[in-house]
Amino acid sequence: MSHPAAPTSPPPAPEAPSKRVLVSGATGYIGGRLVPCLLAAGHDVRCFVRSSERLDGQPWLEDVEVAQGNALRAQTIPPAMEDIDAAYYLIHSLGAGKGQFADRDRRAATNFGRAAKEQGVGRLLYLGGIEPKGDRRSEHLESRLETGRCLRESSGPGVDVTEFRAAVVIGSGSLSFELIRNLTERLPVMICPRWTDTPTQPIAVRDVLSYLTAALRVPESRDEIIEVGGADVTTYADMFKTYAAVRGLRRLVINVPLLTPTLSSHWVGLVTPVTNKVARPLIEGLDNEVTVTDGGKARDLFPEIEPIKMEAAMRLALRRYADRTVPTLWHSALSSSPQGREVVEELERTEGMIKEKRRRRVNASPEAVFRMAQTLGGETGWLYANFLWVLRGYLDLLAGGIGYRKGRRHPTKLRKGDVVDFWRVEVVDGRMDPKTLRLRAEMKTGGRAWLQYEISAPEDAPPGAEQAFITQTAFFEPKGLFGLLYWYALYVPHRFIFTGMIEELGRRAELFQRHAARQNGSADAPLPDLTPELLAKLVER
């Protein structure tokens, strides 16, 4: 089977035969993009993930091996490293929140290094952060540096560790770029605290991937710490201005040096998809100057890589959004989950589970309904009383939750693990009967909550008729008395909202089915691609 094309120009052929490579964090932002680069370079790739189902829908899944485990559970790592030549460590626990992620990162890196030594892995490769200049040190940046030290110390002699250090990564869906993009798009007047004037050296994600891939064929990069950066040294304030210029936006930037990191994190949490829990340690890191001091090493080891300028990186990222080809997002990994779960929780039908079920028959095929169900959230909204969902998001934000505006990776397609506003896709399976979409709530609920759609073909449907049953179920597993009070306080609004949702889903699916029939002149015509443009036309009717 041919390998999918890499998102960057394919690197030169690897030294000697292809290597057997392990990629940890393959569900994350960098890991999910590195895998196709390594495949294009001719390497055999094994992915180390906490849940193999999180890779469902990846175009390269059939070209890789998958090993399931958890870096925080030491016994699960050695089996994944059997017969591996080199392993990438791309795990980060920033989503665990301030005061927790550093310890988790330390334990995970130590476990990973020891397993590499035990299994005779010759090489580890790690992407961390540039050491900040001056006396100010953030917990986030210190943890990135400490992770590299833990990998070296735990693996010991015989395992070469290559540590790449980068500052701000600019790419479609990256944490830093999402911060820049959302602030600049949403604020005509930008109140900029002190950290926006701190020098930094952003690098395009394509250049990061080029360095990570090329290192396997450059033996001189073994046991090296290599700082990498783009062609510009700049500040976040200048990045806001550059983004605005690229987008043709007029923005007024006002410096307010009195805003503390805590206040800034709340400000960022209100305006962007970055939660307060992630924003606080991130912004403390942005208050440190992080620029390349030894750029000659990267040039000498990788002379063929010419890092692009910041503006070019932004244009490439925006092109990805325009083309709807964003392969990974910063919150793709499980570690971005605000509840910090170490494993994907599957629905359990216990006696303590509250179920609110609705069923509706529609004149549309199960496939039409299933495709329409996958458009929930993001710019499309939640089918009915969307203002109440937005209000729920703001209330969640005030309660210390993640809020509403995480958005979606793709406007009309979902895969397992995707974030949809304040939900995460737990199941999306259109191959079986019934077709199933299940979302797990990540907002604060006083328990655990799911919203599930099951779409099946009626057994008594007339011959040739396109019909489907939609079963919409809200599951809630309350935690204590507060959980029960929470559920029953919302019982009346739920009856209003959930009934409207299933009705609107059925209406849109029928419109989609009729559109296909008109377009092809046949009632049983195949469905066209549900593009965002077509979806917008159907919703307007």
C-alpha cells in the first residue's frame, strides 16, 4: 500500500535500510503529523497510544503498527519498544493544569527512558522548549527542559538522546497559532500585557517536522541538544500585527503592562479556545525570552533545511484552514482533556445511570442522517436553541470549566477523539447498524454525561423508500446529591432542547436526501459530498 504524502517536502532517503521507529503521542498535534513524514521517508512506524481507537479515521492507519499503553504505567512501555531502532518522545501533560503537569511529565519521561534502555533502543528523539534567557523561569518551560534531562538520565549510556528545542510553533491548529488567530480575529482593539513584548523565535510546524524526520539519517545529531527556530526573531505583539496584515484586518494594539499572568489567562480563556488551566502555565512561559542562541548547530547538521519566515508560516496555516485539510489540532491528544483522564472512558449502563431517550422516524436514509449528525457544533451550532448552548458554555467558564468555543477540526466530518466545542467524540461508527455517534461531555456537570445518536433502517420501510429511525439518548451518571440536583434542575430545559434537536436533525437529513434526489433525478441516488457550502444552503431552508 502506498504511503500518504507527507505535509512537507519528503526528506532525503534514510541512511542504510529503513528504521523501525516508535512514535509516542501519535494522537497529538506533532505526533499525528510526524507519522506520515516518517512513512514517506521509508521508515516502518509503530504508534504508542493510550487508546488504539483514537487513531480511527487517520489516513495512514493501515500503514502503521499500533501499540497500546500509557507512559505513566511503566509496565506498558517495554512491549511497544520491542525491535525498535529509534523512539520519538512527544508526550506532554500541559492539560493536567498548573502544579500537576510537571510531575506527570517527569514520571512519564523516566518510565520511557528506562524502557528504552531495557529494550536496547539505540536512540530517543524529543521535542522540547528553548531554555529561557534571564532569571524569570516558568513552570512550563522548566518542565520541558526537565523532561529532556529525565530522558537522558533514565536511559543512561547506550541510548543516544537527541533533544530538539523550539519556541513558538506556527501551524494550522497549533496552540500558539490558535491563540494568535482567535485573539486577532475577535478583538478589534487588542489589550496587550507585558508578555506580548517578549522576544521569541517562532518556527513553522513544517520545519519542525523536517528536523525531526531528518535526524534519523544524520548520525552526527545523536546525543545533541539542538535549538531550532524560524527566520524571524519577533514578539507576540508583532505576530498579532502580522496576522492582521495577512488577513487584511485593522487592529489597534494597546499595551497594558499591569496585567498579571493570572489575569491574562482569564482574558485568554474568555476570548480563545485555550482554557484557563492551559493558558496560565502557557502565558507564564510566554513572559520568558526564548530565542535560538546556537543556530549554527542546526545549520551545520541540517544544511538542506531553510526555515521559512513567520508570515509565510501563517499564510500556509491559513491555507490549511481554507482548504479544510487541518490534520491535527493542539487539543487532539487526551492530555488536553480538562478532566485529565488517563484512559478513554466507555459508557457503562449501570443502575445509577439516568437515560433520557427520544426516537423519531424520518424520510431519509441512515447514511444521510449519520452524515448530518456529524455536523453538530462548531460554526453549525447545536441544531436547536443554540443560544442556550452558548449560555451554558459561559456558565461553565465562570465555574472554572472549559467553556464553549473549542470548535471542531473539520466542519462536516468527525473521527474518534475529536473535540466538538465542550464535547469529545467517543464513538463515530457508520459501518454498522445502527450507525452510532457518541459524544462525552467535558464541561462541568456534577457527574459524567454523554449524548448519543443511533441511526438504523426500519424493518417495515416500504420498498425503495429512504427511511431511518433516529434514537437520541442523553446519558447521565450523577456524582452524589449535587449531581442529582444538577440533572433535575435541567430536566425541563432538556425536554425543550433535546426534543427540538432531534426534530431539527431529522428535518436537515430529509432536506439533504431531497437535494440528492433532485441533483441526480432519482429517489435512491447516491448522496453527494456534504460540504460546508451545501450544509449552509440546507440549513437556510
